[in-house]
Amino acid sequence: MTSLSLALSDYYSIDRNFSAKIVLHVRDSNGQIIDAAASALSLLKDVQVDAIIGPQKSAQSTFVIGLGNRTNVPIISFSATSPSIYPQTPYFVQSTITDEAQVGPIAAIVKYFRWTQVILIHEESDYGNDIYPYLMNALQDVNARVSYRSIIPVAATDDFMLQELYKMKTMQISVFVVHISSSLASKLFLKVKEAGMMREGYAWIVTSGVMDLLYSLDSHVIETMEGVLGVKPMVPNSQKLSSTAKRWKKKFIHDNHGFSQAEFGLYGIWAYDAMWALAMAAERVQFKEQISSLQNTSTNLFDVEISKTGPSLRQALLEVTFQGLGGEFHLVNGKLESSYFQILNVIGKGEREVGIWTASDGILSERDVNVTSSSSKMLKKIVFPGDSIVAPKGWEVPVSVKKLRVGVPLAAGFIEFVKVGKDPQTNSSKVSGFYIDMFDAVMAALPYVVPYEYVPFENGLSGSYDEMLSQVYLQKYDAAVGDFTVTTKRLNYVDFTLPFAPGGITMIVKNEDKNIWFFLEPFQTSLWLTTMALFIFTGVVVWILEHRLNNAYRGPPAQHAGMIFYYPFMSVVYAQRDIIVSNLARLVVVVWMFVVLILNSTYTANLSARLTSESLQPGMPKQDYVGCRRGSFIYNFLQEQGFDKSKIKTYNSSEAIDEDLSKEKKGGISAFYSAKPNANLFLSRFPKKYRTIGKTISTEGFGFAFQKGSPLVADVSRAVIELTENHRLSEIEERWMKDKLNNESDSVTEATLTNFAALFGITGGITTICLLVFIASFLYKNRDFVKRTISNSSETSWSKARAICKHFDQRDPDSFRSSKYQEEDGSPNKTGNPRSSTVVPVSTMDSNDENGDISPKSEQALVPNHQIRSTDHLDIITNV
């Protein structure tokens, strides 16, 4: 009232040539909704006012705004800050900053101190409830959230407040945002102090509803609030504000009979500016003789008349712009907007500004600061509860020292990962394993001590992992440790840390033995036959073209046939060394070598692909039986892939998996689907028996599960990253998995001796046959010598064997005769030039020596000189 009357007095003292003067008709609502509605109805019906300034509280607004909308009378409020009021009617004007604008600086404070979770405490009213969705969205933008919402009734008792505070004290979160009226705040913070929550490690943030009226609270209440942070819209300093505040203080003391416990606060400034704006709007409408002009109507509620000047007055009010005490007065969509907020710290018996917040620049250290400076983005020194200057970390270990109940599955697939047993001495559960040690290391790396205990999942042998994680959601467990893959479905009821083990789904199948003719499979039968025919045809053509020109293609018929087959087959391995003389033959050979190159490359690639392609095959046929871990999310995954439930078998042990995989289609399973870490450990137990095929299906890795909203999630995730970077997790894995994952199955199938048994058998057989034929031929040609040697009874068996070997070591005379006749015939050599014959004296041998040895005779023989090397030992045999 002091602000409203002072505004009218100041306005009309400046503008004495007014055409219409506002007259105030005061009604007291006594803070009650019904009284506020009755007062408004009385003003509209009896006084026929043109505008109503009020109501002061958001809860009183609904009915009053409805009346204004019905009668076209503008309803102006300078203190109803609920953001949900305005959409109800176009005739409601909020000449105040709504609570929606406060969530920006609050979220900025949370982000500044890197808090990730807060507890919202608000009163059970329209004023308290309406801020929740806006605060939740603002915190989400800074990667934080409201983990718990405490609703305090307006008439809450002290016992109720204490009970609620003790409940929140056990939630570990130590950051609280309070949005209540100043009267309720005076009771709440006394109980906060009593509950031991106004000490070091806690953080409290209050909205402008408390901060602006902090002066009105009792001194001992303000003392209990020391260290509290608060936000409120910033009012720019000005000479006009200072002088008005002094006159307001003097008038307030005069009007209230010496009562001096009041300040010209934010709501007083908004009330002053609202009345000034209404006076300007009334002047623009230019009321003539009577200010109130209402038109009678019989259909209106309670016979209230509709204002004829209301629409004009509303429009003029929306267009008013001036520099008020609170800054520029400019209504946007019927609301006053502000982009500047103060960040205050309660110290001693008052408040201190530690920074400001702007919509464009965020947090700044002070007004009119250079926003490009890094120091300007810092808050000033803040005193937190407990006279601490260290920012709270955002959560506290519950004082009840209640241990975290960490659930573990009884059957986690492999005892190397999680093993639950019984201590023979205490008969208590004993938990061990790779993942258990990893969780212990992560918890030990936290910057604070968190007591916890492992509790085996009661339905662990029959229940699924989803059922176990649902117990975390139901708060039977505080966390869960095991091979839990992070999935979207599970994120609906638990929070996961960052993965500590890689993910992925792999398919395990039994290794199959290849048949002995596996090496023939790259080519079809028709291709093999065509290739063989082309080999022979090429050899015949080359022989025909070279026969008259090349000595290598002349000789006995057997030699001709040998060259026909020898040349094309040796070209397969590029081992042909004979020189081609004919140009036509050279053309044929070039084309043939290209064909051989293509055939060779195709065969090699096809054979290599066949040895490895089974590792890249797609999934199993849907009619085959497949398996997975019992309780695993893979069971649902297989159904999504088209497998019927009756075709999916579940297992709890690697021995059972081995048994059914070995049977395959004989009552077993064709493939087993498993998470990659489990699959690797399984394959390490059976390195030669099974292998993985197909691509690894991407999934998230394994993570530790916590209750939704648990503040441990972020810190545990940071600890996982830290232990990964310093290789601590690798050391734990080495300790548990040493020599167990080194034999991890390779995706490429090994080539075994069995695959090439037929090929090696053929090669060995042909070689052996050729050897036997040669030995038989040698014995047949030298049968007389062999008989004489064997029949000689005077020699020992060893001497007879030496004699035969010595005879074998001598040169075959037929080889020399063939060469001699070729040279005498003047056949060209391999270079294409006729060979010259030179008479070389040699000694001849008599093969009819009585001892069976060949004796030399002094005869001359013609031997081509090209057959004699400078290092040759001249011992040439001939039958003369």
C-alpha cells in the first residue's frame, strides 16, 4: 500500500495536467483465496472499478483472473510469480518477473560447481508446484537433474518437516533448491539446522521469494541460514531509486505507526512501477467525467457488468514503456521480463552479492565487467554452511552408516568373473572373481569411503538378469555387480556406470573336419576337365611348332610325349626353363602363361576364401536349435532375430554348453550366442573344438548398475576411466585371466594336414611309382650283371650291395649315344645354332670284362666338345 500510494502521489505531482486520476479502493483478502475472490467480486459489482491491482499470491489468482476475463477488466499483479497463470486470460498482466526466469541462474550455479543432482523442496501450492517442470528442463540442459522432489504443505508441522529432512538426509545428495514462501522458510531452516544439514558438505539455494524478504525473517532464522545461496532479479542502482527508497521508508513508518522493520524491496519496487504504468495507461485512454463505465448485462455471472473501457485500458497498459525503479518497464506477452539476476550469499545477518547472471553471458563476477576476461566468469568468495569456503562435492555419505547392498548373481556363467560360495568357518556368503575385484578397486578409488556389502541374488539360479536389476529399481539392492550388458530397456529402471568391459554378441559353433578332396572344391568338375584338356592341347601345339627347329623336342617317341606333358604342366609353377625357338610357339606360350596366371590366382583366392569364409557366414537357420546364457538379454535378442522360443535353449554352465554343442543336430544346438568376454573365456577352455563365426554384433559393454538417481554413478564412472588410464584394471584382468585368454579363437580356420591328404597322397604315390619303375627298368637292363653279382658265393652280402651301387653310379651309355647322333646329324642347339662336332680322343670300355667291370681300350670316339666341361672327369661309356 505504501508503494502504490507513493507511486500515485509521485506521478500526479509531475503531471498536473492529467485528464483522468486513479482512485484506489482497498480491500484486504487476509491471505485467503475465498476472501480474495469475494473482495474482487465486490470491487467489480459494487464499486465498478476499471482495473484491479492484485492478487498478491498465485493461489488467489485463478478465480480473480476469471472474473476479470468475464468482465473485460484488467487484473494486474506485481507479486503473483507463477509462470502458469498468464495463459488463463488475456486480461491478466504480470508486472513481475515470473519464477520461470529464475531457473536459468539456478542451473548456472549447479553447473558452475559441477553438481549433477539436486533435491527440490517446494511448498504445496500453485506457487511451489509450477516451478518444477521449468527447473527440471533447465537442469537437464546442464547435465544435472532433480533426483528427489520434497513437497511441504503450507501448514506443515515441525514434526513433518523433521521427518522429511531426515529422509532426504539418507539420500546422499547434499544440494537442495528451496522454493517456498518466506513464512514457511523461517520454519524450515530452523529444522534444517536441527537435523544437522546446515553443516560443511551441504549446499542450499533459495529463490527470490525468500531472498527478497530475507530482512523480514527473525535474526536467529537468518543465523541458521548462513552459507545459503540465493537468486533474485537485479535492480539497477539509480539516484531516483535511492531517493524514492528514503521517502518510502519515511512514509511506511508514518503509515504504520512507527513500525520500521521493512525495506523498499523487490515487490515494493514492482508495485510502484505497476501503479505508475497503470496511471500512464489511464491517461492515454483519456477517461472523461467518470472513470468507471460498465455496461449492464443480465447474463453475466452474479450480474456483474462488462467494462466498456477495459479493452482499451488493457491495450494501453501493454504498450506502456518507461524507465521505472526496477529498470525498463516493458511487458512482453503480458509479462515483465528481466535478463539479469543477482547471486547472493547469506552471511551474518544479511546478504552479500557474489556474482550476477545474464541470459547472454551466464555467470559474471560483478556488474559492468569485461565479459571477455576469464576472471570475470568466476564467482566471488562464497561461504558455505559450516563456515566452509570449500564448495560441497554434491553428495554426502549417509550418517546412518548404512552399507550399500550390492547384489551379485549366484551363477554368472564363469567363476572367473563372479563366484559366490560359502565361508566354511562363518557359513556366510563369500564373493570373489574378476568383476568383484574390479568393483572393489573402483570403489577404493573414490575420493571418499563408501561402505558396502555383497548380497547374492536370491533367485540367481532361476531368475533372469532383468529380474535382478528390477530388485535394484525396487530398492532391495543399492547396486548390482556382474556381467550386465547396458541396454535401453534396463536403463529405464537402473543407472549404469561407464562400461568396464567390452560388449558385443558372438556366435560360437563347432569346428568341422574337411574331407580329403577339399583342395578340388575351388573349381567345378567341368572346369577341371576343361583345364586338363587345355593343358594337353597346348603341349601338342607347342611340340608341333618346335619339333623341326628345337633339339629339345626331338628324339625317341617317349621323349616327345614327355615334352608335350612336361612343358604346360611345369608352367603352372613357372619352372619351365626350355628355350622356345619358333615365334608362333612363343605367341602360344605367352597366351598360355596368361591363362595359367589367371587360373593360379583364381584357385589360390578361392581356396583361401574357402578356408576362411566359414568365419564370415551369417547366422544360423531359424529352424536350428541355438543356445544362450540363462537370464541373459540375448534370449530376447534371439527372438527378435526370428528364433522361436522352442528353438532357444538356455545354460548355466560351460560344461552343459560344451555337451550340447558337441552333439550339434543330434539333440544339441547348432550355435551358442554369448557376450564377447564370456565367449572368449569359453573358447579358451576349448581352443581347438569350437570357433566364432560371423561378425560381432555391436552392443554396449558391461557396467555396474545403481539405483536411478544414485549420485555414485558419475563418481564411479570417473573412477573406471581413471583406473583404465593407469592400467589398474588391466593388472586385475592379468591376475584373473592370465593364460586363459591367450588361446582366444581366431576367426580364420587353420589349414590342417587332413585338408591336403589326398593331394600329398597322389604326389607321393606318383613319385614312388616312378621310382619303382626306374628301379625295375635298371634291374632288367642290367640283369646279367646283377645275376653274376648275386650268384657269386665268395662275396658277402655287404660286398654284393656295394658292387650293385657302384654299377648304378656309372653313366648310362644310351644317353651318350642319343646325344652323339644328334650332334652328328647337325641338329641345332637350344640357342638355335648348329652344334659343331669336334673329335675328342677318349678311351673305350669293354663291357664284356670277365669281372663284369668295364675295361679301357685305346680307341678313338667322336665326342662333341660342348659336352665336355673343363671340370668334367672324362669317363664316357659306350658300346663299341
